[in-house]
Amino acid sequence: MRCRRLIVSSLLLLPIDGFAPMYTPQTAGLGTRALHVARCDDAAELMEDAAAPNRRAALQKMAASVVPVALAVSPPSIAAAEDAPLTIAVPLEYIPALSAYIVQFLLFGERFGAIVDTGSPFLTAPATCSTWSYKYKWGCYRPELTRDSGLSTTIEGFDNNQGPVVWRKAGFAFTDDIPPQDLTFGVFGPELLDGPGGVFFGLIKDTDKWIRPSFLGQTGYSSFCVDLRQTPQLVLAREPMIHDEEYIPLVRDLNRRYKAPVVHYAAKASKFVVNGLPLRLDEKTPALIIFDTGLSGMAVSEELFEGRNLQARKNREKSLWGTVNVAFETASGKEVELTATKPITTPLGKDTPWTKFKGNLIVLGLAFLDGNAMTIDIDEGRLQFVKGTVE
């Protein structure tokens, strides 16, 4: 089972202005081998500041002496964001080897796939070109068909891995009958592709200004539905999709008060119960829940993880996280409950941006979200779950 910690929630986004992507005609389109970086005098100092000496060595190794060649790429006929369809629905595919749902799309006319991820903001692609790699056919990256985004390379943290991300531009569309939009996307090298993860189709829209452009921020979509019922699909809309009071209010505390660089889809839980034992919740120690389709199980704050271990041993419970019930109060006063049986659970660790948060931080993944249609109106701060069969 794929169970990652919070993607981009512990976002390490470090611009490396001294590193610029270069390609040669001989290496163009050859995936990771085509990616080179030019090293400047202060690169070593930057990497030391990032406390990642192993990444420094990796980047230095990649910095081969090549002659940069300017590639003239003519952009295709590009549609503006406001010309995109008001609503679009695309199918999702569940990949058991990844324990994740995949959406397919086109970049520069080439078919790509990525994990649908409500816990990160970016459109990403692999710096590889092979039939099958990293457990899924992610796509064939051809740098000669992309253009310079004007943004410097950054170091990003995903899946507990850190590595360089090159920011490029290309035409994006879900199908070849829709005019492409010119979007900035991130290209993952082997450092980020190795391990349990892959590439991600991020659905977080709002970020701090210094963060690289989000997918939704570029496309103009302000609402979406990740429908994981009988026929999984992703629906994007430019207008609100929730039209009643049966919604859960979202909160922006992690961004506004605790300096998370992105605005997570988070809500306060009214109940959190494990094996029939309720977690004590009050104003001083609330339970803040993040909804993350890129996570297979559940991640919890370290204090809660350790406390639950002590409680289970004291009570001689057979299962640490046997049955987990999480409840929320809707705007109309009704209760909505999500349940999972034996979700793979990991601690968030201490390297999150919210060290000052004095409550229980919990991330719910597919173990709780599967079988539901989760709709989010981002600008209105509303979330709604619909269970059962599709009408």
C-alpha cells in the first residue's frame, strides 16, 4: 500500500537562481539524461543552507559541462484560461501498484498521467521517456517541445524525498479536441521519482505569492469534484458546484495563522474516534483534518501518534488503528461521518510548517475518501461529501 506523508504540506521550495536547465540536441527527449544544470559559485552555499548535502552532491554530479543550445519552439495555438470549458469531466483510473487514482492529459500533444492529488498545487511530469517506469506509464517528456517558463529551478519536497524541479511551459489539454492552454508545469528528476510516489496532478489552487504557479490558478477553475464512486471521475468547474447547506465549512488556519505556503482543504472535526475511544476535542486542542487524495491511508501529528500507541498498549487493544471514525458538522447542523478500517497510519513528523499548531493535525486519504464524491468550492470555502450510488 502506498502511504505517503503530506505532499507539499512540508513544502521545501528553494529557488536556485544559479541553476538553469540546459539541453543539447543530442540529449533532447532522452528523459533524465537530457537534464543538465549549470552550477554557479554560490550553489554549494545554497545547498548547505538547505541542509541537504546529499542533494548538493547529486546536483553537482548532474552539472555536466555542456554547451547550451537555444531551441526555437513555436507555441501551438493556445487558448486563454477564460476560453476553457465552464465544466469538464475526465475519467480516473485506479492503479493498485500505486494505491492511487490517475488522471490522463496532454502536454505538447503527448499523453501523460499523474496522481490526482488534493494535497499539492502543481501540474507535474517526469523527466523520463520510457514505455513503463515507476509502476505506471507517466508519459514521454520531450524538452525540445517545451519552452522556458522564466522561472528558476527549485528544490521541492514530495513523498519524503527532495530534489530539483525544472519549470517549463507547454500546451495542456485533457483531450485533443479541446484547444490547449499554455501552462507552467514542473519536471521531476530521479530524486523525486524514486520511492513510493510518482508525478502529481495537484488540485490546491491558492498559494503564497512566492510559490510556483498552481494548476487551478492558471486554468481558472474554482470548483472541483473527485468522484470515487462506481465510475471514478474528476470534474472541474468555473462556477460553484454546491447549491445547498449540506456542506462542511473549510478553514484556512494553517496558511493564515501557521504559515503553511499553500491553502490546504482542511476542516475542523466534531468527533475523532479510534476503536470506540473518542479523542478529547476542545477549543484549545481541536482536530484539524486535511483531505488528501494523494495519500492512501492516514497521517497524524506526532503527539497523537505517540499518545495512541500508549493508549492502545494500556488497554491491550488488538489493533492500533482498527476502526477510525471522523465526524464533521455541516452548515445546516447535520453530521457527516467518514470511516476507515485499519488505515495505514504514519506520523507527520516534526518537519512540517505548522510546529506552532497546538492541536491534533490529521490527514485523511483514500481509505476514508474512496466510495465518496468529494466536491470543493474553493472560493466559497465549502466541502461536500456524497456517498452511495450515482443517480
